[in-house]
Amino acid sequence: MLVVDKKTARKKIEDVKGKLSIPGEEQEGILEIKKLLAAKESSLQQIESCASCCGGSCSIGFLLEAEAEILKNALEAMVSNDVSRASLLLEDYLDFLESNYGNAPNIF
């Protein structure tokens, strides 16, 4: 499972947002979001398989699902070159991290 500190996550997302409007760099931003999304989905699969074995559910799974949904929407906007929507969704993602992980130094 990938664990990232919030400061690193914020920097990565800010970097991606910066690349959205620079011709030739938007593909780097798309690749970065694809990597982040793949990591979230991998973590979610691990949590879901553990929960099914243990007979319970994990609240972090709900957070990861919500994160993945925001990232999927941002990726879709990036691919369709809707820079303003992608930027807003990436900012929503950062807000989501801040409001749901509070003072925790790390996120999944």
C-alpha cells in the first residue's frame, strides 16, 4: 500500500496543475494523475481483499473510493483538454485530502 505525506501530495498536484496550461507538458500531468490513480486503486483492492477475508469493512476504503472518483473525473477533464474543470477538480482533491485526513501527516 502506498503511503504519501500530505505535503508531497499537495506538491505533486500543484505541479500537475501548473503543467495543464503549458503546451507539451500536459501529457506529463496526465501521466502523473494516472500513476496516482493506479496507486489509489491498488490500495483500494488490497483493502477490499483484506476486508473480505476478515469479514469486516474498513472506513479507509470509502475515502480511497472517493479519492479515486475525483481523480478519474480530473483525468477525464485533462484528457479532453478542459483545463479549468481539471484544475478545479484537482483543487477539490486537495481540499478532500485536507478535510478527510485532518492532522494526519500521511495519506494512502
